[in-house]
Amino acid sequence: MQTRRDFLQKMTGSVLALSALSSTAVAACADPERKNDSPVLRVAIMGLGSYGTRVAEAMKTCTKAKLVGVISGTPAKIKAWQTKYNIPEKNCYNYENFDRIKDNPDIDAVYVITPNGLHHNQVIRVAMAKKHVICEKPMAVNAKEGQEMVDACRNAGVKLLVGYRMHFEPHTLEIIRMRKAGEFGKVLFFQGLSGFIIGDPSQWRLNRALSGGGSMMDIGIYSINGSRYMIGEDPIWVTAQEPPKTNPMKFKEGVDETIQFQLGFPGGAVASCLSTYSLNNLDRFFLDGTQGFAELMPSTGYGPIAGRTHKGVLDQPVTTHQTVQMDEMSGILLEGHQPIVAVDGLEAVKDLKIIDAIYQATKSGQKVELHL
């Protein structure tokens, strides 16, 4: 029989347990960074243009990464970002003084989102300041500069990652899973179509000194990188053709408008790809094997990504790419996580070697052997 004393003891225990649980919940709510037990990557964004803004907005919903600093050559942008993202004055720098981040313990990494031609110098300076680096793609304007960036980060003891957001995208990862499981049979063919009609002729993407080229250095790299992660191999040769430019005034010497290129892979697969600044509606990947196929369309846009395979429509969750990317990169930089598809500097150098070879092939008209 339950006595009054037994009842009171049980009630006292329940109240104490509830009190402890409530205290834990209140503490978690008071500290939004305690959404999980993982450390939070504190990031400064360098380059406050349209894509930098997209990343900043996406980071609002990150659980493992936080925007804490800015680097810009435009004082008005710095002030606006300070207000919008609650960034302290001590975490704000310009392109002349950002080396001082070495003495700022509140910044773990810098995300370099500036024109391609500036990456080399800026990444090396960040590395010398002993901060981890995330760099937008293409990482550099050629493989030589890319390797120098990799070496600088290694020598400084910091990590170098590249903004390959598609390496974390659910539809893409499902196709990679299926390919690894042998569900397509022997993969024999990949097609990558990457292009859009570029606008303002005065923008930096059409300035060779800043971009390093034309469409290939902007949108074509998606098909290059996509062929590698979709097929699951690195190519061993490339051929390429550049048709006459439709607007030589807009697409000046060294700024490619359209390039078609083909890649050969050691397992026997071939890839046929198109990179252009003169056609819209080109955002499609197609993978074909002896037992099935996969298609992504759109394949690399900001979303939503959509796809299907011989088994039906892909129904993976739609995500904000940059949110997932930054949370996953936090795990890589701070916890040593290994991504399904590499996103480090050496991965980027491989893409740059392919780009170098594509440009070489367009000039020579010959097949170029690749050694990645």
C-alpha cells in the first residue's frame, strides 16, 4: 500500500527532475549556438558583392557556422553589413589591413569571394595570418597559382577549402550513392551543359585580368567538376573547340564566349560538355550506364535542384546550398570530418589543370593528355 510518505517522496523527485529539465531548456534557448554539441566556425567574408551577400543570408540559419567579420574595399558596404549582421567594429577590415586578422582570436576562417584574379594573393595573405581559408571557385586563374595557394596554406598549418556547394547537395549525393552501389552498371557517358547569356559588358567576369578567362572560368567549371564526381574518376585526356565569337567587342582576346570540350576517363567513359555565355536554359547533367541513367536539370543552379533516374523522380530534400555547405565545412575545419566528395585545394587544382588543358586544346586543335 502506498503511504503518504511514499507519495510525497515521489512528488518531490518529480518536481526536482522537472526543474532540472526546465533549467537545461532555458539555458539552451538563451544560447542559440548550443543547438548541438559541435563547435561553431566563426567566419569573416571577404568580398561583399552579390554572392557574398547570398552566403551571408544563408549563414543566418547555420547551426555550426557564424558570420562574425567582413573584409571589403568599400566603407559603405562595411557599415551596412555591420548593422545588418551585427558585426563588431573590431572584426571589420579593408584590403590593405586585413593581415591584422592574425591578432584577432574571434575569427577562425576567411571566405574569399572576390574576382578570380585576386584569389591567389588574398588566400596566401590569409594563410600567412594563420586563418583557415575558404575560397570561391575557380580557386585561381591557372593550376600553377592554385598549387602555390595549396602550398602556402600547408606551410602555414591552415586548411584550404573551396566553395564546391554541389558536393553537399542531396540530389547530387544520391546519384553518387547510386553510382557507387553499381545501380547504373558500367558508366559510359556524361553530358554537362553549363551556360547563360551574360549581361553588363563592363563587369569583371568579362575582364581577363580579373576573371582569368571567360565562360569557362565562371560556368564551365561546373561541367568539369560535375563530370568528375558523377563518373567517379579523373579524366586522362581532353579535346576542345572554340567557335567564332558572336561579339568580339564584348568577348575580347582571352575571354572565351563558348567552348565545347570532351573528356576521356580511364574506365572507358567519355564526357561531352558545353560552356557558354551566349545561351540560356543550359543547366543539365546526364549520366548514362549499361543498366540505367541519371539526369539533373537544373543541375547546379542555386535551386531547387531537380532530377530523375531510370528508377524514377529523385525526391531528396531541397536545401539552401550555402547553408549546408558552411555547416559541413565547419565540420571539416574544426572536427576533421571527411566529405563524400573532396572540397579541398588539391581538388580545385585538378579542375584548374583541366581548364589549362582545355585552353591549350582550343589553340592547338590536338588532344591533350592529363596527369591529375
